[in-house]
Amino acid sequence: MTSTPANKPRRTRVRRWRVLWLAVLLLSWLVILALWLLWRASGIAVQDVTWQGGLHVERWSWSRAGCEVIRGEGVAVPLRWPLKAHLASVHWQGCPDAHIEEAPTTPLSELRVPSLPRTPPFSLQIDALHWPGLPPAALTLELRDQHWTLIARQQGNTATLQLARLDGEWSLAADVALPALAPDWLGNITAHASGTLVDGRPAGSLVAEASRLGHRSQPQRADARLNAQLDAQRWAAALALTGPIALPGGWVVDTGEALAASGDLDAGLEAVQANVRAVGPAGALRLTLASQAPGAAQGAGHISLTGEAMQGELPLSWDGRQLTLAPARLTFNAVQLSWDTPLVVPLALHGDVHLPLVARWQALMLSAPQSRLAWDGSDWQWQGALRLAGHWNDYQLSGDWRGSVAAEGAQGEPARLAIEHPDMQLLVQVPVAQLAPPDWRVPIRFDGQYQAFPLTGELEAGYHGQQLQGVLRADSRLALLDQGGELHLALPWQWTGERLRLLPGELQMRRGLFGTVLVYPLKLTNPQPLYLDADGLHGTLALAGEGALAERWRVPALTGTLSVAGLAGELALAIRDWQSTLNLVAAQRQDGFAGELALFTPLSPELSQGLGVMFRGGLLEGDAQWRWDGAEPVLDGRLRLRDLQLDWGGIRADGGAGELRLAVRGEAVRLASVGPLTLDELDIGTPIRNVRMTLDDGDLATWQVSDIYADVLGGYLRAPMLTWPSPAFQTIVISRIDLDRVAALQPDPVVQLAGRVGGFLPLQLGATHVAVQGGRLANEEPLALLLTPSAGTEAMANSNRAVQLALESLSVLQIDDFLAAVDMSADGWLDGAVTLRGVNPQRKGLPVVFNYTHRENVLVLLRSLRIGDEISRQVMERQPGGLR
């Protein structure tokens, strides 16, 4: 088919467009190649460039003076119309390197938006723009119909800027949620602005409104409004709050117009007014500023502090390039900061200021009369001397230091602090020349004495990464020991920002001598970290001691744990060889400390070593409530005793039981029994059984018992009350005493007795003796007496006829009346006078009246009876079938 004349012009136009497109494509490649060569020369580097269907670059960067300013990944520019460029990510890093020359600053009045030429439509898409300190944002730049649009999106926040090239009209709209930019803040900000470009400079108005503003840690929320106007040369802005706004640390800014300012782009700030009041936990702060016409180069202001934790007035003014702070006294949390001459601070990038500051806290004063602070850009240095003097509680403090401090660290003499107290003298030295970033490590050395304890050691402190940590090493000696007892503490620690973390360490005590007692080593450790915060110490300590040794006794090894939680804790001690345990619980109360105490121990021979009594068995338990108000300890508890068996100088006791009530008030200790104290048997040479008594409330110096009862010699004894020790003679009543058992007390009895007697014995119970005065015994039933033949009686009868007749009269006697008078001195000598009235049935009822006196040392008699009984018991226990 041949083409018609009408189709020929169309085909010609198509061919021309194809030729033009090929020319444009070739020119574009040449331009891209030229740009690439230009970029390489200007610090732009690209990697992995491909040319399939357009330009593709995997990675690119731009550097200046060896510093990478910006870099990106994933560039795609397809050869299509209209032109569309796509960047996957862009990272802006800036250049902190001081060697990069900064561009000369241009006055704001000379800054203009350049005239935009007529440009074909295009679009630029950046998926992720990374800016330091902000989350990544997506950017879209479009040009359509000579209308520019820039849209930024970031985690739900949007901002749109539009500019019309032909008429110069512009507008801005933004909607921002603060948590996306600053996680600690809450609220939303919307902004609307519009205007026109006048000779390349923007003119228009801006209204920004914030709703529900506040800090996440505080409940208050507020609204704010900012109004600003710009007429291409002059500007004005005002910020007002519609409600209190919360700040960190519990501070709240009050409602009202907080800031208003105006100025000129050429002349700068011309007028400023500020009236801000903030209220916080420490009190209230008000800042007022007002510039003085013409311009803002001069002005005055005032800072007022009111409240319980801060007070003071600070007038200030500025003139030209300096700020003047008038003499003032400001108080912050009981610390007063003052200066007596005006402080003139240059408002420049370099300068210096004299700082004659004085800080006072209670009776302590820290002064720096000759100090100066100098700065040059970001470099600064303080130089001078510090002096500390005064006292805190009963501690007298004095210290001094001379040197300098800068960002690179500190230099100068070692800092010195002397602490004096009636119980303590301590000198602390800090070699500040070693203080330098980044670890700021320094050994703080101390040397002195606390009471009788010498103290020397070193506190090592410094930063490891972002954490302050170190080791406390200290040496001392247990002063109550005559020799040895050296103490050594090694305790690593870390400061976490809110509390002190004490890593596993130990306190060791070497063995020492206390009189004739050898105290073996003792160790206190914390196997797991401890924590120290405002509430106190938290964690568990382990105690291990090897015991003690004396000439006649020893304390076996002991172990224990101490669990602490703030101002509460629990101590558990155990002596495995004795099977003894002690538990102590403590906690803080409003008036001091209080807690509980529990004791459990078998009464074994091992526990008796060195005591005047030998335990053969039994069990002692106790529990108590205690408290301490800082003046004296108070304890109320009970002790329970059962199955007691003991030997006391040959006296044996078996089956002891009872409960005691214990009360401690400072150094005063009182005991009383709860119900009767009982003892199955007390063997003092003759057995006393079924002993019962009640211990009345009393101190440990005087013991008073009541309702006393015991079975003795076939009868019993009673007493309503006895006090020991006491100079008075206190009466006990005895009854139903079997005379046959009394006669059996003699080792070689020559007389047999039958019947029972009773009476009373006035006893004097001294601290170390027992005496009887005016004791009387009488028969409670008819008595019988029979003399048994013996070599002694036969010798007496043969020696004298009168004695023979008397013995024959007494050989068999039925006694109707018996009366005995008994006295015993403190040294044990017994004087007895006995009168018998009866008849001899073998002499036809011969009436007999017999008077007899006797003197014997009862203590010697009882001792011989106990020794004889002990020998008999040992012989029986050695027999094959004997009791053991």
C-alpha cells in the first residue's frame, strides 16, 4: 500500500521527534558524564553506577576537607518524561572538624529567594532522610504547572510548603505530634503560615498552636499560641500560654504572656519583654526582662526566687557586649551562694570573668575569692583556690585546694580535707592532677583514727564507660584486743545513677589476743552484690568465724547470714558443734528500731567448758521483743527450760524445768518465773526431791522466791518467801522428817531412830553462806530409839559405871517428848541441844530424861557424803551391768 499525501507530514513529524529525542538523550548522557567528572573533582564519590534504562547509583557521598558531610544509597533517575528522581536514603552528618572553613555569614536582610526560572515538571522522592537527633523522614519535592510543593512526613507528622513561581505566594502547613520527636513530651502542634515574596524576601504571618502540652512525668497539660508577623524587613513575635505547662522535675510554668519580641532584619533585636513564672518543688522562680530603647543592646531584668528550698533576688542588666549580675545572695536547698561585687560577664565567644563566690551550708563555708573563669569558643578554664572551713554537727572541717579545671581535666595541688571530732581525726587527700577525661580516675587517700581504731586506706573512683565505679580499701585494728586483730576491707563498688552497688568483697579480721583468750580469724563477705540507696542497704552478708580459745574453754567455729533490706534486717547465727542457733530480726520504727530475738541451744557438756557448772543435759529456748530509741535498749522476752541436768561442785540436779520472763531496760535486767520452777531431784549429799518455787520479779542482784516446797528425809519443807542475799533470818518450816533417815546420814550409825519430827529453822541467806539461828525441832508423833552394839559403845560402857548405866537406860527408849535447839554459824558449824523424855520398856517402864549436845561441821559432812556417793556411783558405772 502506498501512503497518501496526508500521511506524509505526520511521518515527517514523527521522524523529527525521534531525531530530537535521540539528540536530547545523547546530550543528557554527555551532561551526566560531565557532572560526574565535576563531582569527582569537588569531593563527590559514587559507587556501583549502572546505565540501564536510566542512571542508577548504589552509594554516593560528598566530603569536604576529609570529612563526609552527606551520603546516600539507592539513587534511580529513569530516562522518562516528566523526570522523576528517587533516593532510598540520605544521611546528613555535618562536619564538626574545625579545619573546614565556614562560609561567611550573610546579613538576614540580604538573604533572598532567587528568582525561579521556568522549569519542566519533575519530582524528587527521598524515602528516608536521616538527620542527627531526629527520626528518619520521607521528603517529596514536586513541580507542576510552575507550582512548587515540598512535603515532609515522619511517623505520622506532616509538613507542607508551597510556592507559586509566578505570583510569589507561599504557604506552610504542619501537624506534629511531639512524642514522635521528643518521647518525654506529650502534645500536638499545628502551624499555618502564608504570605508573598516581596523582592525575593518573604512577608506574611504565622500562627502556631500547641494543645495538651506537658511532660510525660507530670499530670499537668496546657495549650500555647505563637503569633508572628514579617513584612520583609521588620518582624514581631509573641508567645502566650493558655494554661500551666509542666516541665521536668515537677516544675510548672504559669499561664500568661511569657515572651514578646520585635526587631529589624538589619538592626537585629530591637525590643524584648519576658515575664515568666515557674513553680516547682523547691519554690517559685520569676524572670522579667525588658529592653531599653532604642534597640535591644541595653536592658535590665530581675530574677526572684521564693519558697522553702530557695530564696533570693538577682538584678541583672546588659549593655553592649556584657551582662552584669548585681551582688546577690541566693539560697538553694539550704545552700547559700553569694557574691559581694558585681559579676561582669562578656557576651562574646571569648572572655573571662572574676568569680569571688562564697557558698554556705549550715556552719560550713566554701570560698573562692581569687577564682576566674575564662573561655575561648568551646574551650574554657577555671583557675583559683578553694577554702573550706566550719563544722557540721560535732565535726570540725577544714580544707583547701589550689589549681585549675578545664575540659581536659584538673591540675594543681592535692586537695586536702581535715575532719576532727572528739572520737575521730581524719585527713583526706585527693591528687587532682590525675583527674582527666574520659575515666576521671582518682585515688582518694585517708589516714587517721576513730576512737581507738586506727584508719588508713584508699577510695579509688573513676568512670568505666558511662559508669562510675571503684574499690574501697581500708585497714584498721580491733582496739579492744590486746594484740593482733588487724582488720582489712576490700570492697568494689559501682554507682548506677540512683544507688550504690557493692560488688562481692570481704572484711577480714586476723587472729588476736584478748587477755588470755585467743580469738581466731573472722570474715564477713557479700557473696552477691549489695545495693545502697536512700532507703538503706539491701542484700545478704555471710559471717564465718573460727571461734575462740581460752585456758579452760573454747568457742567452736560459728557461721551466720545477715539479710538487710533498707533499715530492716535479719541475723541468723549458728554454732554447729553446740547445735545452737540465734536469730535476730530488726526494722525501723517511728521512734527508733525494733524487732524480735529467738534462741535455741541444747545444754551439753561442751557448752559448760569454763563455767562453774557442768551441764549434763537439757534444752534452753527463748524469744523476745526488743526496741531501741537511741537512748537505751528495751527487751521483753521469755526463756523456757526443760529436762535440765547439771553438776555444781558435786551437787547434782535432775529434771529442771520452768519458764522465765525477762525484762531489760538499758543496763537494768529483771527476771520472774511464769508459774513455778520445778526440779525433780537435788542431791546435796542427801536427796531433795519435788522442788517447787516461784521466782518473783527482781533484778540480778537480789533474788526473791516464794511458795517454796521440797520433799526431804521422808518429810517436806516449806517457806512462804525467801530472799537471797539478805542479812535477815527468814523462817522455813519442816515437817514429817523421818528420824531413821536422819540417823542413816552418819557413816557408821550407832543408834536407830523411828518416828517423825518437825519445826522451824530461821535461815540467813548470805551471798556466800547459810546460817541458822534459833531453830526448833519437836516430835510430831511418839518416837523410838535403839542403841546398836558397837565397839565404840562397848568401850564407853567399860570405861565408866555411870556411862554404862546411862547407855543401858537408853538402849531401848520410847520417847514421848523430843525437843531440839539448832544453831549454825556461817562457816558451817552446827550446835545442837536435844532433850528426850520417855520410858525404857525393858526396864519396867523406867522413866528417862536425856539431855544431849552436839557440835559438827555440816559443810564437811555434806561434802563427805557427796564424795562417798560419787565414788559409789563411779564404781557402779564401771560394773558390766551398771547404769551409764
